Amino acid sequence: MNTDYDITEQFIILRTSCTHDEEAEEFMGVLKQYMGEEKRNEKMFTNQVNEDLYLRMYTVDDAEALYHLIDESRDYLKEWLAWVDYNTDVEASRDFIQGTLNGVVETGGYPKTLAIIYKNELAGTVGFNEVNRTHQYATIGYWLSEKFQRKGIVTEACRGIIDLGFKVMRLNRIEIRVASGNKKSRAIPERLGFKEEGVLRQVELVNGQFYDHVVYCMLKDEWSGKKDKQVD
Ligand SMILES: CC(C)(COP(=O)(O)OP(=O)(O)OC[C@H]1O[C@@H](n2cnc3c(N)ncnc32)[C@H](O)[C@@H]1OP(=O)(O)O)[C@@H](O)C(=O)NCCC(=O)NCCS
């Protein structure tokens, strides 16, 4: 993994001097140009996780590919994700992508939602569902198209975004909340060494059914300790 250098270099550029919301708003104007017709530069917001895998901000050009990716995995994804039924056409995907810009303000100048690109193909999404800047914590969410499963893609994408959260966004705590019955998703924080902290009862309504969430957590010190011990 070569995340340290890439994340710092790429996302510090994005962060620039956005220490206040007004500055972040101003910076969003620049981002809108990037997301729209002009100033496209994919490399500017790229985090190369490994040889085959990188994360980058979505652009409006991705709307069609994103819609088709969701559509071809619709039945698979909707078992656990409530929003899938609302993604009814390319326009809905475009709206989602435009909405990801707001995340830049919410985080204080960082990308909140990132496209997962595997072997140059859009494979899914990883991002911060919630960012609390006052208490310096965030929750991570993810999904992957069915055809890209079982390659370790999301586990590695999470490593990338966790590094971003702790090293660049200065978070202290990162949570992953997973429906208790979603074994494949629970395996991800468990594989990454998150601690299981407890259960939120009936906190999510999907397909007319309330699901309990298991809360997994990683603290900044635990993550850096893990990295120190890691032998490449
Ligand atoms: C949850 C979800 C992202 C998991 O996908 P996944 O492919 O199992 O996860 P990863 O990309 O991390 O891959 C892990 C799998 O790849 C395998 N793998 C292969 N190479 C690997 C590597 N280098 N590192 C880690 N795992 C590897 C693992 O053994 C595991 O397979 P297994 O389940 O047969 O043991 C996916 O099922 C999904 O999108 N589900 C629907 C939406 C959803 O539930 N989102 C989460 C809501 S909380």
C-alpha cells in the first residue's frame, strides 16, 4: 500500500485552506467546475490503494456507469440497502453524484464519498456516511457490485479511506455499523481489526423490516499502532 504519500498529496490539495465553512463553500465552487464541464483532472482526487485499485471522487460523467452498475446488482444490493429502490434512472445517479459535493462542506473540505475503481472499472462506493467534526468521529459505509465480490476490494478500499480519515481529516474515531445478519459486511471491520462495541436495536428499516446494527469501532491510536506493527 502506498496510501500515505498519495492521500497526503492529493487530499491536501483538495483541503487547501478550508478551515471555515465559508471557505469550504467557496472551494465547492471550484469543485463544481471540476464535477461539471471544465477542469476535469481525475488524478487530482485520486488515492491509489494498490496496483489494481484506486479511490476517486465521482464526476457527473460517471452517472450512467453508476446507474448501470447498481441496476445490474439491484436484487443483490437491495437486500441490505434501503436507497436502492430510489435509484430508478440515470438522473437519480446524477443527483446522487451532485449531492456528494455537499459532503465536501460537511467534512470541512475533504471528499466524503468516493468511487471504487478496480482495474479501471467502476466497482462500487465507499464513503463517510456521517462526519462529526466537533467530536472528530465518522461512520463508514460501502457497497460493491455483485460481479466484483470476493476479491478483497472493499476491505482494501476501507484501508484507504480509514487512512484518509485518521491522517488527513484528523478523525479520532471511525465506526462501521452493520446489520447483524449481514455476515459479508461484518467480516470487513472484523478483518480490519475493529472492536465490536455493541448493538443498536432496530435502528434501520429495509424492505419493511427493522434491523439491529452491530457497531464496530477503530480509534486513531489503535490504527497507527496496527500500522507500526505491520510488516510489508
Ligand atoms: C458487504 C460487501 C461490500 C462485501 O463484499 P466482499 O466482496 O465480501 O468484500 P471484500 O471486497 O472485502 O472481499 C472479501 C472477500 O474476498 C476474499 N478475498 C480475496 N482476496 C482478498 C484480500 N486480498 N483481502 C481480503 N479479502 C480477500 C475474502 O476471503 C472474502 O471472501 P469470502 O467472503 O469468500 O471469505 C458486499 O457484499 C456488498 O456490497 N453487499 C451489499 C451492500 C452491503 O451490504 N453494504 C454494506 C452495508 S453495511
